[in-house]
Amino acid sequence: MKKAVFLLFLSVACIGLAQEMYTFSSDSKLTIDGTSTVHDWTVLANSMTGSVTAEQGLPKTIEFEVLVAEIQSERGGAMDKKMHTALKKEEHPKISINLNEVKNSTNLMGTINVAGQEKTVEIPVKMNTDNASLKISGEYAITLQDYDIEPPTAMFGQIIVGNDVTVKFDLVFSKD
């Protein structure tokens, strides 16, 4: 009996040792590119958090959040306010992404929650690991109305934001 308990403990310990933990690095970058009837635009996510659990260089879990209030444009406060309102910042202050499945080393399945709407998506990515970090990069197109987001307008409806945006990300997670 003691031998069986010891073997069970040893196998659990080995499984635990095989997992690697990574925390979010400030070297990460996430932008959102879009269009309007007047000009193209880009906004930057300035506050993000996240963590990754990996086995054999592939993520097993990813938890990632972006604070809506810290997504800011280069065009100033008026655009930021309209964007934050469209993203329902007061009711849903965070955008979250959680990994559901690693399909292969170039496709991740996950759940994205934007403005209170949750969708399961497959995101093409590039992943690189080294002794100290895990890097995940790529881009993903989102249609605003799929997340019940009304494209913002300005100038009494003369300027209208396009319904499609592209999220570009270069995420860096440092090994704990």
C-alpha cells in the first residue's frame, strides 16, 4: 500500500514539474486597427494582465485581460470616449481571453468576452519559446456587430466607424 501511495505521489509530482508557469511581461503590445468614413485609425491597449501554463513548450492555459479604460487612441479624448462607450466600459470594464484548446502550434481555440458578449474563436498564432519566455503573436479580425457593438459615429453621423477591426498582438510571457 505504501508503495502505491508513493508511486501516485511521484507521478503527480512529475506532472506538476512538467508544467511551466509564465506571467505577463510589459514587453507585450496589443493594438486594434480600424477604419472610418474619414480615416483609418489605431488604438493601443495600455493595461493588460495575463498568465500562461505550458507543457512541452505549448500553452495549456492562457488567461488574458485588457482594461477597456486603458485602450487609447492617438486622436484624443473624444475618440476614446466614443470607443469606451461602444465597448460598454461601465458595465464591462475588461476584455478577456481564455484558452480552451491548442489545436496545433499555429492555432489556438479560445473564448473572447468583449462588451459582455462571449464567443468561441480560433486564432492563428505564431509561438516562440526559449529558456526565459513564451511569445505569442498574430492578428485576428473582429466584426463589431458580432459582439453587439454599435460602430461609433461622430459629426452628427457624418463620420462612421467601420464594422470590422483587426486586433494585432505580440504577447510576451516570462517564465516564473
